[in-house]
Amino acid sequence: MRRTKGFVALGIIALFLFSVAPGQGAAADKKILLHMGASSSPEHSRYKAADIFMKKVQEESKGQIETMRMFGGVLGNETKMTQMVQAGTLEMGWISDIGISTVIPEIGFVNLPYLFPTYKDVDTDYFNGWMGDVVKQRMEAKGLHFLAWLENDYRWLTNSRHVVLKPEDLKGLKIRTVETPMFIAFFKELGVMPTPMGITEVSTGLQRGTVDGQDNGAILTYAYGFYQFQKYLTKTSHSYSGGAIFINKGLWSSLSPEQKKIIQGAAEEAGKWQIARNRQDVNDYLVKMKEGGMEISETTPELDKRFREVAWKVINNKSITAKYGEDVMKRIISEYKLEK
């Protein structure tokens, strides 16, 4: 705990000493310093992708654009970092779409249950399709300029009490959920006790018994070390989560065409690398968690049926989905035919 506070203090000092306010210092003959915030740990592919971005920007700008990685949640949770980029007190964010949706709820439709059955659907309908276009437009309208896609993970279910293979196995489990009404409603309907919590608080919650489990997939469960406090994992794949590299809109507008080209190109290269590496890491991390003593189960037809029944209720609950827009929801339901 003491060490974490130290990192936060250093981060605040760094921002105070070095931050370049949007619209200032962007002339081609002046150096620009881009602070990049994320919750990702060093084991995560997002952290490693930042190395690619930083190196490319440094080389192509000949040192005129400098970067400072402030990952591991040293600036706070994803909600706070997204708000900081909006306000211009942080230049860039490498944030999950779930984290962004806590600030811009209108983009949360991309996390609806069973929306993307496979990675092919993700690539076609989200990253390179109309859904991604809507997300970009809505981010731009709220002061965030989109640079590149990132991948988070398919969401699975872990807990420390018992294996989950039947709907009744869920009853009474205290499960950490992300801080959005859609996920809270989904888990309540399943019979668990949802506990909204930021990703950087989950390890402590698991260790203290505040929650029995959480619903991240292989990537985050391993990278954040959650598997050390969780015996059981069920591969439910009930939701998908991507992410984005973005920059303060005002700062972006103040940059020269050459500066924009360098930053945009580096972000796209880093994002593509991260997505490919993330998918490769899924199987590798599953093996490592199993070797570490975790019991990993495939979902069962009975459990999957129940999850889909609940998903259908959530998708058709206008009190939850109204914020996503009637046009978006009509298109999702008609084109993707999400059935229980």
C-alpha cells in the first residue's frame, strides 16, 4: 500500500512538472510531452505495446515528441484517467471500452452480452464496422480523439468457493462487476451479488473476501494476478471488451500535420500488435494458470442457456439500453438476432 501511494505521488509530481496543456507547446520547433495513462500491469500486452508506440514516436519525431508511460493505475482507475484526458490534465489514455463507458455511457452497447461470438465478429462488426464508427463519433463528441483500437478480453467467471457448472452454482456468490448498470443488472438476474469495483481494487477485494470472484478472462485474470486468489474458472465468454488509445481532442487539434501523422501511425502499429499478441496470450496464460493450480472448466449447455436467457432480458430492457440510442439497439437486435 505504501508503495502504491508513492507511485501516485510521483505521478502527480510528474504531471505538475512536465505536463503540456492542450493547445500549448505544439509548434514544430518545441518539444511535446505526452503522458499516457492506463491500468495495465507490466505483464499485459497493452504495457508492452506502449514500448512500440514510445520507440516509434521518439525515432520518427527525432526526439521532439516525448512520452511518459504512467501505467499500473498510478493515476487512479480507468474512469478517473478518462476524465483526466477529457479535461486535458492527462494527454493520452490506453483504456478499455468498459472504462470509457463509465464516463461516456453511450458507447456501452459494445459490451452487451453475446454480441460478438468470435474474434472474427469483433474484427468485422466492431473494429472495422459500424459499431466502431459509432464509438469513435461518440468519443469525439465528448472531447476524446480516437487513435487506435486495443483489445481487453472475452469475459469469463472466476471464484474462490466452488466450481460453477450449473445456474444454481451462481446463487449467493459475491462477484466483482464493472461499474456500469448493464453489468450490474445482468449479474443480479443471474442470482449473484454484484459488487461494482474498479479493476485496480480487485486484488485487494479478492484477498480480503469482499468479493468471492470476478468476471475477467484469461488475460486480466493472469496479468493482474487474480488467479492467485481464485481456484475456479469457467469459460463463459458472456461478453467481449475492447479498448482504445485516445488523446485529448483540444491537444490533437493543436498539433501540426506531421506530428499527427507520427502519433497516429505509432498508435495504429502498437494497437495492431497488441490485439494480435493479446489473442496469442490467452492460451499461454490458461496453461500458466492451470499449472498454478487453477481448475479451469468449459461452460455447460445448461449454464450457457441460463446466461443467454438473462442476456436477452437485459438487451430488451429499455431502462438499461436507452442510453445507447434507439437506432443502435434496433440495428443490433435486427442484424445480430440475439436470441436466448
